[in-house]
Amino acid sequence: MENESKEGGQFQVWTCRRQHRSQPRQQDKNVSDEEENRGAAAAAKATNLSWAHLHCSSMAGRRALKAVLIDLSGTLHIEDTAVPGAQDALNRLRQAPVAVTFVTNTTKESKRHLLDRLRRLNFDVQEKEIFTSLSAARSLLEQKQHRPLLLVDDGALEDFTGIDTSEPNAVVFGLAPDHFNYQTLNKAFRMILDGAPLIAIHKARYYKRKDGLALGPGPFVTGLEYATDCKATVVGKPEKTFFTQALSDLGCSPDEAVMIGDDARDDVSGAQNVGMLGILVRTGENVISSVYFPPFPHFILSLCLK
């Protein structure tokens, strides 16, 4: 874990490494000790929490915080339910002199639908503050002038309005459970064999729903990669270009920003790979991790204001 305290507008950062596991490792997470330790970059304060199983060591250096990137699904909300305390945490963060951007890999709904969902849950969010992997995928399609076979949920199609999909010559793969059938996947398989590029909006292994964990698009993309002996181009988290584009829109450098999310690989490690500080929270995907992390950063974000 990492502990941050505000001093003169800057944050002193400490690194905490896991000393003991609080429960046996669950194999389906497939996260190594190194990934867990690297992913445990959570700002924490030992108030009302037991950190007996953590060993802390100080890390020299300070960083000025200018921007906060926040994951959405699994961090602020789970489907149509807000994470307890999330709205208050965000409202308090708004009082700090930092820019806020919401970065998400969601491919099940357009930016407009996502914004409507967040506002129904009483989150103070503006459309310009949301950066999605759908936007990154569209940018790539326009740059390469591809005509895609869009394997995305119907609710996300409006974010590709104006993109030519006639006689497709590329496969764009998101999370589309209603379209994940043999006929559709086989069509994508044959197109890729004929030379069409495979573009994965992201490769998440699973995500959190109200009824439990569910498969993400990653296993299906990996299956197509295996069957066609090709490598997909990934545009969402944890790709460096995704984070650098989001930071570029904010006008700040990686060492001036922090990423908060519930996925050790896609959120935290992805952010760290571009030089950002990563904060891992135990609200969505990380619930099956063998390391104890704080729940939503209700108290973490409050540290920014103390």
C-alpha cells in the first residue's frame, strides 16, 4: 500500500508491501506476487483499518498532484448501484485544485448512456470529463480508414455513428454478450484469416456485476488470437496510448497524475507503466484478490482535502 499526506500542496508517498496473506490465493485471478505488490499502490490512512498484515517502507520523493483519473465500473458504481460513499468522495475531491477525468474500458454503452447512468446515480459528472476506450477505438478506425465489423453491444453503436461499416475489412471487438455466438465469432475468425486486423477495445478478463463476476471480452479476443495466430491491437486500458491521450487532454504529465481503479493490471499497472501513481481499491474486480485493500477511496480522496 502507499500512504499519502498533503504537505504544501504535495503528497509524501510511502510504499507498503504485503507481509502475510489474509486468505489463500484464488487461482482464477492469476496475479503474481510481483503484480500484487506493484498493484498495491493504494493511498491509505490507518484509521479504523487493520494493517497488521502489511509491512511498510518509506520511499523518497514527492510529487505535485494536478490530475486524478478515476475508473468507473467497479470503482464508482456497479451497474445501476453506486458504491457506498462514492458521491460524497467525488464531491469532496471537487473542492481540491486538481483536474478530474473518468477513464473507462466499458464497451456496453455509449458515452451518452454512461453519462445518463452516472447522473441518475447522483454523480456530478460532465460529458467532457469522460474518456472511453470506445473513443480511442473510433480514433484508430478513422486514422486507419478501416471499415469495421463491430462486435460491441448495441448500446455502444452510437459512438461509431458515421463510421463506414459496409464490406468490413477489420474486426473491432468489445463486450457484446448477445453477439458472442458461434456464427458471429466464426465470421470474425474467417475475416482475420483473410487479413483483416483484429482490434480489441480492451482485453479485460472479467468484470463485476451485481450477480457476481462475469467474463469480459479478453477470453474471446485471446481465443481469436490463438485460432488465427495473430495479435490483436488493444486500444483501451492498460495500453500506454490510452493513458497518454487522457493526460494530454488534461495538459499534464504522468508524474503529476494519479489513477484510481479496481483492477490491478488494467488500472494500476497500466498507469504505473506510463509513470503515474496507481491506487487500487477493493470495490469491483479486486474482491477476489488475496491482499486486503481499502474499499472505495471515500477516505482516500478525503486525504486530498486535509
